Amino acid sequence: MSDIFPAGSAYRGEYVQLDLPVLVAGTSRVVVPDGIEAVLVLLSGDVTMSWDAAFAKGTTEHYARRPDVFDALATALYLPPGTSTEITAHTRTELALAATVGGELHAPEGAEPRLVKPDDVVVHERGKPGWQRAVHDVVAASVPAQQLLVGETFNAPGEWSSFPPHKHDGDDGEPALEEVYYYRFDRAVGFGFQGLYDGARETAVFLRHGSVVGIPRGYHPVCAAPGYRLYYLWALSTASGTPRALALHEDPAHRWLHGAG
């Protein structure tokens, strides 16, 4: 990547990486995926995104504003390998930049950046009382990425998410994907917990505003403390040659919950 991807990203795994750049008002940065693909998500701020577009026979520009993740649906830009965008911040701006790892991808001929506007985000209301949440597909089925899947999930206070517990590490026939979560709360003092378990480990992560948790494998349920609304951006990447699909494997011990109530 270019200068927007500094050394020491928020998370770098085997297949997926995440950076959380902050731009000062009046500054511009360039993103150039070199042999990888990337998704840029606006978390807060006012920006102009510009990129070369063959269909427009020149440079395309798009202005986007998002006061905060809780105030508006996402605006995002998918960047195939070998493309680029310049981001100009008009106010202090927070971004999430998810990307594949390895530098081995090649874009199809004629591939261009794909803008995802708020109206393009697909919203799913999922779960039952106790684990109700809204899942927003940002870069999923409608965007022809090679390996990346990116979205956002919103938990009501006190609710669970990624529940019943599921995984997607490929050990039980589901596509193998690595995932990373980035957390925010509607109040900075909010908190929650992330469980991580498989046959070899059981652990819990205390979540604060700004926490980042990598999930290379295993089940990974989440809960928000009462009184605090929880948000997390999720980014997954498949291994090369693995089908790109939001498929999962639920923990068999908890499947009975689908019939509860």
C-alpha cells in the first residue's frame, strides 16, 4: 500500500489486515493497493474521494459525510488490485482500511474502484430477544471482490452478537476465512466482551471503544454491556482459491436456540 498504510497496522493476519487512519482537516492521502485488494470505509468526517474511471473518461469524485457510525449508513470504496484513490479530508476524518495480505492478486482487465453509497448497504435484522442485532453488508455479494467481505454490525445495549456462536475457519466444511473486528460504542465509556474458543482454547477479551480483535479461527460470540450500544466493523478474507462466501458453521451445542421461545 501507499503512505496511508503505515508500518504497524491495527491488525495484520495471514489473510486480512486492518488499518485505522485519521486524517486532519485539509490533508489528502493516497491509497494504492499493489497486488492486494482493499476496502475503505468512512467512519466519521467529511471527505472527497477521487479516482480514475475509464467509463467517465477521466477522474471521478464523490463527496461523503458521516457524523459517526451510529448516525448514518456507511460509505465505502472497493479498490481492486492496481487501482488507487485520493482521499481529501474536509474535517477531522476517521477511516477503516481493510485489505488482503500477500500481494499476489491481479485485477480483471478493466476493473475499477466501486463506490458503495449508503443506499447500497444491505441491512439484515437478525436474531431473537437476547441476541438481536442489525447486520449491514457493505462489500458483500453485490461487489465483485476476489477475497474480501466487509460489513458493520450494531448491537442494542445488553444484546449478544455473532450468536449462536459460529466460526468460519474451514475445519467443518465451511469456507476458510480469517476475520478482524473493530469496535466502537455510542458512549466512550461503554464496554463489552468477546469470547474466543475452539478445541484448544477458551478466552474472553474485554472490549473498549477502539478495540481491535483478530479472529484467525474458532467461535467468537460478542456481548454489549447494558446501557451501551455496540458497533463493530468486520472484515474477512479468504485464502487464495477458497470460495468467497459469508458461510459459517454454528457450534452444534447451541443450535437448539433456534427453536427456543
